Amino acid sequence: MTEKIKIDFEKTLKNSAFSEKDIEFKMKYLNKFIESGLPNRKLENWKFSDLSQIIQKNIGELSFYNDYSIQNKVDTSIFVDGLEHNKIIFINGRVEKIDFSYEDHNKVKIDDHFEFRAESDNNNSLLSLNNAFTNKCFRITIKKDYSLKKPLVIYHTTNNKIKSKNINLKLEFELEQNSSLRIIDLLKDESVNNFINIFYNFNLKENAILKNYKIDKILNKNIRYLFNNIEQQSNSVSETFILSSGSNFSKNEVNCNLNGEYSSAFVNGIFSLDNEQQHEIRTIINHLVENTKSYQLIKSVLGKNAKSAYQGKIFVDSKAQKTDGYQLSKAILLDETSEFNAKPELEIYADDVKCSHGSASGSLDENTIFYLMSRGLNYKQSKELLINGFLLDVIEKITDPEIKNLVKNMIGFKE
């Protein structure tokens, strides 16, 4: 793989206008990735899913080069109906459109001419890969005291022009003091057998509010890794919702640093998997100062040969007195071949805290199903009613009513 990735890297440089400093930066991270390679089970963070083997089994040899000079036509049929929204459209990893037409343009700054910079997690080989091969990184700044009037939908789409490719893309968001942003990440793929590596960095200033909803619903044969890094100052709030259902393999990571007093982070997720799909969510919430709060709730519904995993860690620094941290994961196994893995962690160095975690899994209660059938429902309707009731708790955590209803419609939720 070493020689091929170096050749692909040289092709990338030839078709891009990087500065000498950018090239030096990218070569540094290329070497870091070559040194580490794709993650495997030897790493504690990947103990439930060996990405190297998954790519080898489902894709084979990857090409790490994608020609971003090729313009792709935007298919407007992908747009969400019935929702007025701003748009960022990625096709095959290339930004084809950025549209903030609903907003005051002097309140939203879009910058694509800033230098690449290193992230804090230098031990993540997939971030090294992203740094090496990302073509262009956009930074979007929401100005002080401004709340976006309409949500931003980021369309992550691919077409059948690509196969066995590695696609890397990156976005940075700066939310200035008293600003707010709602984002829906919508994943729609026509391509098959690609590895898509997405990195977001969010910087929330004082009193900023971020709501990020990640929807992977449409079935596809791609492998996907998504990493969110969130830095929060005092009184800021982040809300992350993940619907993990469509891709062949997917791993969502959320790393959140609560750097300011009275900052809060909420992470809620649903796995709905079947037919040998394998998905994972990993969260790290770092409580670094006094009076911070976090809440995490992850639920899984797993069919035949489906696997899900949740690794969740709450870290409390010695300075972070009066921390309030909560974490819970639950799973319903619909088949004897389905598998749920959980690794909840608490690492606490302060004594005046309130932290808890828990995990549970099991099958549907046949007695309850029998009772519902005795009330006139058939077996399938009874199962659906119980599953919907199980998942409703997570969906109700979505604090934006408009997006909550949109998510319910997208997943065909029936109350």
C-alpha cells in the first residue's frame, strides 16, 4: 500500500494549487498515516471493528486519489422537500454548491483560503489521512449575536463515477458569541465500495448553540467514518443526534471538550441495522472545568447478522467539580445472530460530581407481543409498535420541533 498511496499523493499535488507550506503539512501527515496504517483491533478504540479488514473484505485495494477538478452536476431531486434550508452540496467529495441565500450575508462568512492546521488528536491515523488528502477545507463563521434563520443541510452524495476510492473532506465551523447553528448532515450515495472519511471541527464561543443531526438512512454499500471535534466555551450548548442505518459500515466519533463553565453537551443516537451491517458510535466528553453537564443516550435495534457497538467515555478533570454526566445504551436484538457491544467508561478525578453510566440488551418481550395481538394487532404490527416505543425516547430528545418531525418522517416513524 505504501508505494500506491505515495503515487496517488503525487497525483493529488499535481492537480491542486497548494502552497509550499500546505504541501509540507500534507506530507507530514501522509507519513504519519503510512507509519500507522488503517486502524485494526490492536487499537483499543477499534476493538469492535477492524477497519483494515473491513475495507479489504468489502473493497479490496483502495485508490487514495480523487480528481477534484471534475465538476459534477447537482441533482435537485436530492433536496429535502417541505423544508426551507441553506445548502452545502458535496458530490464525490467535491464542494459543488454553497448556498446561504436565506441569511444576512454579512453575518455568515465563508472562507476557503486559510492554511491547513493540525488537530489535537495526533494519534488518529484517519485524521492523518484526511489531512494528507483533503483538497480544500472551508471554514464557516457565524457572526456574533446571529442565529441562522433556516437550518443548513449538508448533502454528502456520491455517484456511480467512482468506485474503490477513498474520499476525504473537512469542514470547520466557528460560532461566535451568542450565535446559533442548526445542521442536518444528509448522506445519499449512488456509488458502491468506497471509503468516505469526513472530519468536522466546531468551535463554540460563549453562549453559542450548535444542533447537529446526522442522517444515514438510505441503504448503500459504502464504508464511512465521521469525526466531530467540538470545543465549547462558557454557557455554550451542543446537541448531536445520529441516525445510523444506511451504510454497509459506519463509525461516528464525537470528541467534545467542555472548556467553559456551564457548558453542556448532549449526544443521542439510534442504530437500526440488518443484513450484516456493522455500525459504531464512540463518544468522549471531557469535563475540564467546574459546572458542566453531559447527557448521552444510544439505542440499537438489530436484525439478522447486524452488529452495533457503542464506546462512551466521560472524563472529569480534577478541576471539574460539580460535573453532571449521564450515559446510557440499550439494544433490542431481533435475531440470535445479531450482536451488540458496549464499553461505557468513567474516568473521574474530582470528588464533587454526579456521574452515571449503564448498558443493557435483550430481545422483544413475547408476552407483550402476545398481549398486543390479543388486542387486535398482528405479529408484525405488534413488533413495530414495541420498537417505535423503544426508539421514541431518543427521537424526543431532538429539541428542534421542525427537525424532529422531519426525522420522524424520514425514518417512517409511526407513533
